[in-house]
Amino acid sequence: AQTVTQSQPEMSVQEAETVTLSCTYDTSENNYYLFWYKQPPSRQMILVIRQEAYKQQNATENRFSVNFQKAAKSFSLKISDSQLGDTAMYFCAFMKHVDDMRFGAGTRLTVKP
Amino acid sequence: NAGVTQTPKFQVLKTGQSMTLQCAQDMNHNSMYWYRQDPGMGLRLIYYSASEGTTDKGEVPNGYNVSRLNKREFSLRLESAAPSQTSVYFCASSEGAWEAFFGQGTRLTVV
């Protein structure tokens, strides 16, 4: 079974600064999908960014970008120009095929004014 | 557009009682999931359903059963609730390996 590890339980960043959240995963598969989800205090899960393993180009969505290192099985999330609204739990997720999506334990990010 | 709707939002059960958590999606997705969220452990997959009529165990299926009633609905049943099942439960749906949409969660307390 594949596992997802987020080694930073909590992080903080000053408003307007850049922060990187780490994620590693373990799999023997060659084709898979990786995601970052955000969970603000409202508890609603929101997709931040998605990466397909067969694509070498790192995904970007506005201030959010990833550093996908397939050989190292690493999938970090970089948040640029951090905003107060970025304060949330962030979860890394792995999907081997279309049926089974597994999450890491999460990183609690606090953006300080 | 309601997305994924879970009921109830809150529930308190006594040990040994049974209950069913309901989930419905209106996006015509094939895949549906049940997760539980506990502090420090993220979301753990209980069961998933790749399509109507199929269900598979996830990471933590013990103590739970599921039913994929039709394409829209996927229910989670606790036959004999235990305090260890105190958690927040999320239902989600997706189409293939695209974005998963989540319900608002059910906070369950077993006393």
C-alpha cells in the first residue's frame, strides 16, 4: 500500500513571504496523481493543485506551485506572497489509479500579519 | 448546485448503538469515498466505490459497512458504535483522477 508522509506538523510564515510544505510518498507505481488540498477552519476541503506523474513539468496555480521530484518521490508545495487567508491545514494526497486516494497527516500553516 | 451533501452534520451515539451516515452527490461522478479525520492522522480512507455496484476496503474498514445505493448515493453504517469511532467523517466524490469534491463532514461522538 502506498503511504504519504508530511513531516512538518506545523509551520508559520509572515504575510507576503514564501513558504514550502514538504510531502513524500512511497509507491512502486509509475503512473499516478498527486494533489494538495487545503482545509481552512470551515472544515471544507479545497483542491489547491494537482500533478500527473507522467508530466515532468511542475504544476502551478497562481501563487501556488509544486516541486515534483519523481525519482525522489517528493512533492512539495510552495506558496508565494503568503496571505492571511492561506492559514489552514494542508494535505498532500496520492492516487494510484482512479479508485483509491490516500492522504498524509497534514501540515498546519499559520500566516502571521 | 449542491455538490456533495452529507447528513447528519452532528451526531452523538451511545456505545453499541448503530447509525447510518448518508451521502449524495449531484455531479454524476463514478467514484465515491468515505474518510475519517482524526487529529494528527489526516484523512484515512474507510471505503471507496469506483462505480455503482462496487465497493472496496480502504485503510481502516473495520467496524464499518457501506452501500452504494445508486450512482448518487453512498452510505456508511456503523453497526455497533465504539468510542474509537469518535471522529469527523467526510464523504467525497470524483470523476477519475480529477478533483475530489467533499461534503461538509459529520462530527460523530460515541460516548
